[in-house]
Amino acid sequence: MFSGKLVLFVLGWIVVTVFIKPSVGARMTFKAGDCTYNRSTFSNFSIQIIKTKVLMDMILVTTLRQGLKAHLSFEFRISKGKPYQSVYQHDMNYCALIKGSQESIYRRWFTSMLKVGNFATSCPIREGYYYMHGWTLDANNVPSFLYLGDYRIGGSFFYGRFKKQFYSPLLECSVEAVLN
């Protein structure tokens, strides 16, 4: 019985590694983006993808306090017409992330965003105009567990627990991208 499961596992692994290539050294190309936002938190929030770079402008009309959380999700599909499959989801304490208390892939992404934007680097996050103009995810910051193909990347900012009772998102964004 054990050897049968092992054979199925090995065959499955061969199929995955032959038909789906890992992302080592790959480039993330952003295609389109869309966001919805809570109008009591933001008076404006826009996202555009121009020449594969992300441009974002927002006007925060209320202070964001400690306890702000972020949810990030990656969904993958091998080819157009196929449904997306969830690959990875993660919730994080956004205030701890921007404070920089721990090095992580998210911290490296945030640091690269600061090169083309003016995001707050501590909590509370004060009212004001924030932007990011011309950001792209360079090959050094693409996680190696992602495979080449089409992605839908989702991000949410919220207080409480993600999609549980009392869930009220402040911002939800979705970006279409290709890893090639």
C-alpha cells in the first residue's frame, strides 16, 4: 500500500515539474488592477497598470491605527479559460510589517515600493495623500514556489479577522499578472 502511494506521488511530481515550470529568475508582468474602498476611510483610491508598472494614488481621510491587518492571496491558472486555483494566502499585522521588525518577502516588497512611493513607515498612519508610481516586482523578489503562468493577486486591509464575523474591509484590490 505504501509503495502504491509513493508511485502516485512520484508520478504526480513528475507531471507538475514537466508541465509547470518553477519561477526561478522569472519576471512578474502586471496586466490590470482594480480596487474597491471604504469611502469613510479613503476619499479616493485609484490603481492603474501602465507599461506593466503599478501606479496607485490614494487620499486617506481617517487615521489608521494599530491592529491594521492585511490579507494577501495568490491564485494561479496554467492557461486562459481555465479557472484560477488558490496557491497561497497569508494574513499579517500590517503595522508590524511596515515597522520593519522582521525581515520577510513582504518587507522586501514594501521596501521596494518605498523607492517609488511615499507610504507611511509607522503606525498610526495619518490622513493624507499617498502614492506609488511605477512599481514592478523584480525577479529577485518573486517567490520561488510560484510557477510560470497567469495570476490573480488579491490584497485586503481590515481590522479584526479576515472574512469572519464583523469583517469590514477598508480596501480590497485585485491585480492580474503573468509570471514569465
